[in-house]
Amino acid sequence: MMRKNIIYNIVLLWTILSGSALCAQTVKGVVSDNSGPLPQVNITVKGTAINTVSDFDGNFTINKVDSNAVLIFSYIGYLTKEIPVKGNSIINAILTSDSQKLDEVVVVGYTSQKKASITGAVSSVNMDDLSKTRVVDVGQALQGQVAGVFVSANTGAPGDGIKIRIRGEGTLGNNDVLYVVDGVPTRDISFLNQSDVKSMSVLKDAAAGAIYGSRAAGGVVLITTKGGVSGKSSFDVDYYSGIHFATNLPKMLNTDQYLTVKDQAWHNTAGNAASAISPYAADRNRTDLANTNWQDELFTTGISKNFQASASGGSDKMQYLISGGYFGQDGIVVENNDKYQRFNFRTNVNANLSDRFKVGTNLQLSYAKQDKLSSSGDAPGIIRHALIRPPVLGVYKDVNDPTYSASNPYTDLPFYTGSNDGWSKNYEYSSNPIAIVHFTDDKRNTFQTFGNLYGEYAFLSDKSLKFRSNLGVDIQFSHNKNFGENFGDANISDTSNPYYGMGRNNRPNSLNENRGDAMTFTFSNTLNYLKTINEKHTINLLLGTENITSKSSAIGGSRQSFDNTTDPFRYLDYGSTTNIYSSGSASNWSLLSFFASGTYGYANKYFVTSTMRADASSRFGANNKWGYFPSVSGGWVISKESFMEKVDWISNLKLRASWGQNGNQEIPNNAYQTIVDVTSDPPGVKRYGNEDIKWETTTQTNFGVDLGILKNKLSFTADYFTKKTSDILLTVGLPAVAVGVIDRTFVNAGEVSNKGFEFGLNLQNNDHAFKYNVNANIATLTNRVNKLQTFVKNISDDATHTKTEVGQPISSYYGFQFDGIYQNAAEVSSTLFANANGTQPGDIKFKDLNGDGQINGDDRTFIGNPIPKVTYGFAFSSSYKNFDFSFLLQGVEGVDRYNDLKQILDYDSRPFNSTTAVLNSWHGEGTSNTTPRLTFNNNGGGNVSSVFVEDASYLRLKNLEIGYTFNTEIAGIKYLRLYASGQNLFTVTKYKGLDPESTSLIDKGTYPQSKSFILGIKVKL
């Protein structure tokens, strides 16, 4: 009987097991959210140990699944989802974001990593906040979003670039950030459309960036673009249009005030009798006096338009996205010579050729056109001349003026009557800014192809080992064409001069044209092993190689004296054959790299990551061609410990520490080689090389803490870092008595340090009808030069009034210290007892630092720091039912700017126009201790001093937006949102220049950022 029962039980068990095996199946699919695929989502068969994770494109395959099983999709930052199999072999899951949980996966370099396991300083950008910035350059959208990342527009002119610094200025050379877009490295992302961006991560410390080795010293920004989603077809349209205005303009003198001020200056000038009538008083009787507000004449309402459309979708076998876009902006200066236009086209296709092998491509085409005006005070200085030009001069000449011409109707020299000194010398002969704008024809065009082609194969039964091969391309073609048309008044009286009768600007007319191409190819191969063992041990290993080759070439030419200057004849062939100039050049560089990275985690509590990269660059000689960049980091999730179980209000508490090194290979090609001038007789050395020059190396240490409380509704991060760059490349002049006068030789000698604290705070509450999110950050920075070369005591730049010296920040301002205004003769004689040098009461008083009773070069000192000491941002977003509201505040503190415009307007002794501040100039003892007396003599205003170094700290409302989303389908429309946005709505600053955000070391009249109002619509079909 017992034997029968045993046999019966065995047969029954075999029947159950065989039935289960017959019902087991393989399930495939894609996990995504509303933005696209989600990598590293955990997929588990409920009630079993069978599990897998989705790959970088959201794909997953799981074997031995019962037809009646339930799959559990879990992903930190999203609500867990359960889906019954019901015999289906394909299951696509769309997860919903849960703001009360931590984001999990972050792209960290050649792979992705769970945020819980990240041990370096990596910041993920809030894409909802980013999408509302409405900027043309994606990099500018980082402004105020990430602690320790300084972002500023170079100027407000359409198409001008931006400056990004991650944790300060690390070198005296190139500090530019490295961008990696879909695995392809680049130094410029101006071609990228903001609507195409899916995610952005900033690698701030050396441990996070060491995987990029020799190009990561300035920090790394990783960008992933959007792709198609299986089983989800969509057509999206985003359109907005805006108007732009110049704001915060200085108040200038009108004609009456100007003549009064210049009359006082004339009487305060040596040699002019107090009772005499000045030429300015006499000119009040002129009938041709104007009262021109040059700022009103120059600035107008700018217009911008943006259109973006995309179609996406796919199946489990193939996913696609096609997008196209246009952005155009006509700036705030009159006429149409400050336009910028960009056309984009992108296609992203991914194909799963089998459950193990997939291929894909992501290709972007862009074409940018810029009509360039001088935008930073550089010649011909349109903004600068609009401020300094006297209001007594009109914009246009009278049609009855004998010097008037229909082709050149603009005023130029003051009250011009003819070429034989026929103009008034009482007025400084500035240029007419409206004429400069009208005759500017500087067009810059760039066509760019950027993208990649990849293949990936998964090995092992659980597909935990993946080989990926990626070919990236970055190809640019540029064409710049600048025609300088002759205009202005003729001021040559010598009839034998070949230029007699020509206007004084662009004499003779000329055309400069150049074309260039740059091609960079990146071929990388990686082997990535990602495995979780016994739900305790997590291993992420990466091995890789990379080869980068870059070639560029340029040709250019110029001609002068075009007889016909109309557009069809503005080509080189139509210029004179005299004074012909042509040029051509080419360069190339290459980089060969090997790298490895490994992350080990135990019980989701303890993590350690180590990275090593070896780079060989063609820019270095044989003695130091290879550079090695290691890093190590560790993390401890204290909140996972058993002793924290009862502290349930702490959701996450993690300590991080890291150390690593990055490099900088951004130096001139062939800097190590000796250059010989074969054109001289006999041939001679032009520059001695240095085979021993080596990599600039940035070593960084970081300590951080991450804290989340109340189910991560409130999260906080804090970091402290020290960053030291050594072996900085400098140029040293060799003794002329030994080698003659030749170019300077490159040597490794400098050292620069940066250190600071970074804090980030995020508060989310989605529990009620009114939902909101707050993202705030603040960072401090201390920059110092620690070392220069023995024979390089300092590096001075007279053009920017800066000096780089040991113990000071890079490019610190250097000059005299302003100490008020001399009030009487006794003060002058007591202070300048050794040499008054003609100083009068009412002149500027400088500090006599060495106490020798005179002011000379020995009394100069450091007077300002152009590197911000504090940067911060505050972003708020909210929604109530169908309405949403958001704003972004951004600012900097502890930064100085040399306001050269203030110097020439209010302190110069020439008869330029001035701001109304000069109405309060010193005119007797006790009347002013800030603005010197009005005079055409030297009053000290021509010296470089601290009175012109202004606090450029500011707080700016960068963006404010309100929107409404319709919740019902209208004629097949799935999603419809209308929004209104304002940008740069107000600025709080003490800076008296046009824009405190300018990146120029010296402000000579920067094209200001504009206040904007935008209306837009987003539609999903």
C-alpha cells in the first residue's frame, strides 16, 4: 500500500511539474515613461526569484514565465506596476512618475548607473524646469539649475555663445566643458534643439569624470536625446513666439544738459578765462542742434519664433523618432543685421534584430545663420557709440546739406561741412551707431552633421554581459563673409591721396571671406557586465577603448576697392587686383584611449567605484605622450542600516567620498615641436620646442552627503570639494642675447586651486490638488593661483586691466585704489607732498600705498575679482487642476567687473556724452566725494582704478511661466497646453553697466540681454 502511495505521489508531482514547464514561456517588451525608454527597471515574476532588468533602451527579456504569472515592474522614482502575463509573449509597460521617490538611473559615462549606487558628485537636471527656460542654447538652460555650475551668456546678441564653468576656473588656458551627446563627445552644443533633450547629467568631480580622462578637467555634461517608444505612436508640436525689449538702460544727458556740462568743463580747463564765452554756450544759438536719444534710435522690439515637430513610435522590433525644428530671432537693434536662425532635423532609429542583437542610429543635421554685429564693445562698437555720441548730433543729415547723399544720409563728423578740416573740433568725433548698423554686412553660416551609429550584442543566458560598438561623427562646414562698405564723411584734404573723397570708415571698401571644415570621428567599444547576485551583491563592470581623430582646414581671401557694392557683386572676383590677400591652413589631432570602471555594491548599503583611463594624445611629444587618470569613490547608505529602522522619517541618508584625476589636452597642436622659419635667410628657429611638456592634471577630492526625509518629499545634498590643477602650460621667453627675438616656448609650470561648498534642496508635494516642487541650490568658490614659472612672475593683460599672480584669483583686476575726491589744495599738498603732478582740488584721490607722497606705478594693487564667489538658483513649479505656474530665480555674488563704459562716459576728459550722474560732479569743497570735477584736463579719470571696478553681483528673474492644459480630447488631440512666459523680467544689481551677466573681463558696451514675453502652444496627436 505504501509503495502505491509513493508511486502515486511521484506521478502527481511529475504531472504538475511537466504541466508547469509546458506553460512556461519567454516574455519580451519595452519599459518606458512619457518621455521615452527607461533603463535598469527591475522586472520580477511575482512570488519567484526570476527577475531581470531593462537595458539602456528599455528592452527586457525574461524566461521561464508561467502563462498565468504576474510581472512586477519597479523603478525608483516611479510607481510600482503589476501586469498579468495572461499568455502574452510581448508586454510593454508604461510607468508613472512618483515624485515622492528618488530618481534611480543616471547616465554616468558609457553606461548608466542607479542613483543609489553613485558615489561621485553627479547631478541630474530637472527636465521639467529645464523645458521652461525657452533658450536657444541648451547649455544656457543649466543656469541656476545645478549647484556649482556657473552659466552665463557672453552677450545678449542672437546667436552669441555662452560660458559654462563647473567648479571654477581650473587652468590659465581652455576651461571649456566637455559635452557628450548620445555617447559622442563635443565642445559645443549650440546645434542641439532643446525639445530633443530627454535627460542631462553633470559630472562635477574627478571621480565621476575620470572615465573621460584627458578631456574632463573642465567637467562633463552628459546629454541623452529622445527616442521612440514601442507600441506608442505620437505626433508632437511645440510653437512659441516672443517679443524682446532692451531694459535697464542708463539715463543719458539731453542736449541742454550736455551743453551745460561741457560749458562747465571748458571753464574748468586750464587757460580758459572764467568770463569768456565757451563754444558750447555759443552753439546754443545754432539752428541745426538736435536732441537725439541715441538709445531710443538704436534699440527696437525684437521678435523670436520657435517651431518644433516630432513623430515617434514603434514596435518591440523597431522604435523611431523623427523631429524637425526652426528657431529664429531678430534682435533688439534696429534694421535686420542682428538676426539668428537655426534649422534642425533629427532622426533616431533603434532596431532589435534579435533578442540579443540590436542596432541603431541617431543623426542630427543643423544649419545656423547669424548676422553678426559687434556685441561686446569690440570695434566698431555699436552699443558703445550709442552711449558716447553727443545728443546735439542728429541721426540723419538735412537733405539740403551739400554733403548729403541718398546712399549715405547719416551724420558722422560733428557739424561736417567739408573735407578740409570742415567739422567742429569741440565735439569728440564718435561714429554714428545707426550708420554702423546699416552698413554692417557680416554673415556667418554653419552646417553641421552630428550623430552616431551603434550595435550592441548581449552575451550569457541572462544577457548580463553586453558588447557595444559606437561610431560617432561631428562634421562642420562654416562660411563667413564680411563686406565692409565705405561710409561716413570724407576727412582727407590731400587731393593726391588715392583715398581722397572716400568716407572715413572702411576706407577703402573690402570683402573678407573664409570657409572652413572640421571633422571629428569617435570610435568606441565597450564591454559592460551588470549583475545582481543573491539580491545582495551588485556588480557593474566596464571595459572600453576609444579612438578619436579630428581634422580641420580653412581657406580665406580678401580684396578691396569694389566698384559696384550691390549684393550681386559682393564676391572676391569683383574686387581690385591690388592688395590681394589669401590664406590657407590645416590641422589635425588624435587621441587613443583605454579605460575601465567597476562598481560593487553590497546589500544596497555599501558601494565602491574605481576608474582608470589611459590617453595618448598627438598633442604631446614622445616623452609624455600617455596620461593616466585614476579615481576611486565610496558610498555608505546609512539609512539602510538596522539601527536606522526606527528612524522612519529619514527615507535616505548616504555619505559619499571620492578622489580622482582628470586631464586637459586642449593646447595648441604641435606645441612640443621646434618651428623653423624657412623664409628667412638663412633659415632660423622661430620657436624652440619642448619634448617634455605633459598633461595638465586636475586632482579633485570630494566629500558629500545625501539626505531624504518624509518619503523623500524633502531631499538635501551637500558637497565639499578641493580641486587642484598642476603642470599648467605657460609660455616662457628665452633670453634674446642667447637666441634672438623668437616666439615663447611652452613649459609645464603653473598651479591653480579651487575649493568650495555646494548645497541642493528639493521639496515636492503631490498629495493634494495643489501640487508643487521647489528646487534650490547654492555654491561657494575660492579660486587661487598657487604657482607660476620661475621666470614668469605674473601674467599681465593691459587690454583687460588684469594680472594673474600667485596668491590671487586668475585674471584679477589691477590698478590704483580710489580714495575719494580731493576737496581742497591743502589736502592735495599734504597727501602728494613729494610730487603733486598738477593735481587740483576736484581731481580723483588715489591711495598712496607706499607712503612716498606721490602716485605712480608702485601704488597699484589688486582691486577686484572677476570669478563669482557664490552662485545660486531657486526654481518653483506648481499646478492646480489644469493650471500650472513656475518661475526661476538665478544669481551670483562676490564678482567684480571693470566698467570701462563708466570710465569713458562719466570720468573721461573728452567731450563725449555722459550719464546724468555727472550732474552731481564735484564743483566745490564738500559737493562730491565720488565724481570728479568737470574738465578737459586730466582729473585722474584716465587711470585704471577701483572706481571703475563695480560689484557685478545680481539676482535675476530668469523665467516666469503660467500654462493651462485642456483635459478633454478635441478632434483627436490627446494633449493641448497653452502657456505664457516672461524672461529676464527684473534684475536686482548695483552694477551700472548694461548687463551684469556679461562674461567679458572689461565691459566696453555689451549688447544687453533682453526682457522677453512669450506665448506658446504644445499639442500631442
